[in-house]
Amino acid sequence: MAAGLVISAPASGVGKTTLTLALARAWRDRGLNVQCFKSGPDYIDPAFHAAATGRASVNVDSWAMDRGTILHLVSRGRDADIVLAEGSMGLFDGVAARGVCGTGATADIAEMLGWPVLLVIDPSGQAQTAAAIAAGLRDYRPGVRLAGVVLNRVASPRHEDLVRRALVDAGIAVFGALPRHAEISLPKRHLGLVQAEEQAEIGKLIDEAARFVAEHVDLDAVLRSAAGWSPQPAASGLNVAPPGQRIALARDAAFSFVYPHMLEAWRAAGAEILPFSPLADETPHASADVCWLPGGYPELHAGRIASNARFRDGLRAFAETRPVHGECGGYMVLGAALTDADGIRHAMTGLLGLETSFAKRRMHLGYRLAALAAPMPGHRPGARLRGHEFHYSTIVAQPDTPLAVVHDATGAVIAETGSQRGYVSGTFFHLIAEDR
């Protein structure tokens, strides 16, 4: 029987990912099979999980996915010794309006699966108040159970002692305290952590994090705090249709934001994925019946994309007879032009009229519910798609036929409708699931 544990915190930036990776690697080094998941729509952390555990990690999301899909996804942990679900933002942070089976909060997953929560608390600038915060999180929502706390970035032994005493007095277990340790800081950029595949030293960094955490955290006590768990058969599986039978998938440093469960769903439905690299000036495979350009960092590689004539000409030729779809960064590359952060305008493929700019950055972030007005690969007009948008680009022009009526999680209509022209379509949101 596996044991399940959720790793969360009062807020973002406290150290959830580092602790998750460290625990996973430390237990793996002890011979345990460790399975990780990511609660919420973060498409970067699962690759770090896989690097730490040697097992593929996927996202689970209570706003976009139904209970059956979530149970189906987590059932891959049935042969593991310990299953870790890393949360997003703060424990109870979600959207105001309930989605399919929750608000997207990590607490939804903890309650649904019956797994206790290991809190990461950063007591910088406070002492006993950290215990008040932990106690408030423990008592905020019936059905969410607190396993205990790991303190992160404690300033001194005296600081640790003050916080520990207050937590123990509040009846909260303290599994360990981590001093500040710059050597295990994960590098970041504007959309989150620098991706695992871009970091040649990621294995060494995770090893150092595991060593450091093993020195300061009672790994056996944390393991004992996890809940015994036997996954139940799910009534339903993944609700994601493949966009085609043979899918040409752009995949490199500029096109890398792909939810792992999407690729698994496509393969499970019998589709074949044919990766190609626009940055290497490659074209979609001639035998593909659809091309998919995921999001990523085209703004960091705009000059190179603009100069890769073989890629651009090949994609244009492909789009004359077969569907092409782009998500976020992929959508921008399908457009007419992209202006980078330095104000330099780069011509893109011109398959759509979209123009975007990073010269004046503005964050666009949140869940999206789209009702398709036109077809897109794998989905008919009228389909209701759930996804998530996160980018800093500004729309300069979006002249083509809108692909969908798009609402945010509050029900408000937003301007990022996506576009459709001929066989080509694009959205700013990353698809997570279609409503059943």
C-alpha cells in the first residue's frame, strides 16, 4: 500500500518545490519508489519531479478536471511506496468560482484523496507568529488534515527554538528546520523556474538538496505522517481527444510547455507523436496529419525563429492542407510578428494576423473556459474547453476570426479569444481538459 502526502505552504515562493524534490530524491536514495504529482496548472514542475524520482509526474487540477480524471491520474502511484503531491501557491488559494470539482486549490486535492498536508513555513521576519499561521491553516477547513511543518530559511538556532516552541505549544509537529542555503536555490525567469531540461546540473542540485534536507529533517517521521492509500478504480479516464492520428509536435527550448497528461492521453487514444524542432530549422513530418505548437519561450528566441526559413516555409506548406494549432507561445509564432523585450519586431510565420509585444510586459494569468465558435484540432464547434493562461505578452493586433468565446474563472469575457484562419488556429490558453 502506498502512502500519500501533500506538500503545501501559506504562499508561493516558500520552498515547496525544493523540499518536494529533496524528499523525493532522499527517499529514492534509500530504495523507495516515489511518485510525484503537481496540484494546479504548472507545466514546469512535473519535469523536475521526474528528474528527482525517475518516474513521470502529471498535473491534477480540481478546477479543470473531474474527480474521475484525477483519480485515474493518481492511480499511477499504486505501486509506489510514497506519493507526494506538490501544491501551488498557498494551501487554500484557488479561484472565487468553483470549477468542475473545486476551485483549483491544493486543499481540494488533499481532501479528495485523504492525504495529510506537510506545510513548508518560512518564518523570516517573525517568530511565534509562524505558529499562529500554521494553526490557522490547520483549522481553516474541515476535511483537510495537517501532518506537520518543516521550517525553511531559519535565521539562527535561537530563531528556530522560538518558532519550534510555539508550534509545539500549538500541537503542531515540527519535522525539521532548514537554515538558509543558497546552493540549492533553483534558477528562475519570468514564467517561473528555468526548466529542468535546460539545466545541465539539475541532478547535482537535487542531490545537494536531498543531502541538505536529510541532515535537517526527520525523514522517517515525515514518512510515518503520510496516510496509507489504496487507489480506487476510476469511473472515467482522461477526457482529452487527440488532435489527430499522427501529430507533429514542436518540441525544443522555445516550445516546451506541454502538460504530460495531454501527451499521455493522445498516446492512450492511439495517436503517434512526431517531435520536431523549429529552433533547429526543422519542419513538421510529412506523414503527420496535424501540427501542434505548444507554448514556451519564443520571445527569448524570436530572432532565430524569424531567420529559420526552412521551418517557416515548411509550416506554411503544411498548413495549406492540414490543421495547425498553437498554444500561447505557439500561437504567437503562428502570428504575423512578435516584438521582443528590447522593442525589436521579428516576423513570425504569418499564418495568422496576430501581433504580440513584450516591449510593455503585462501579466495575463488565470483559468479559462472557452466555448469554441469554430473547430480546432480534436474538438468540434460548441465544445467547452478548460485551460489556463499565463504570459506577459500584449496583443497589438488580433484581426482573424475569433476561435472561441473565452471567460475567466469568474465568468467575465476576456479579449484573448484565440484566432482561426483556414486550417490554422491558436489560443492563449493551454488546454487541460474538455467538459464532458
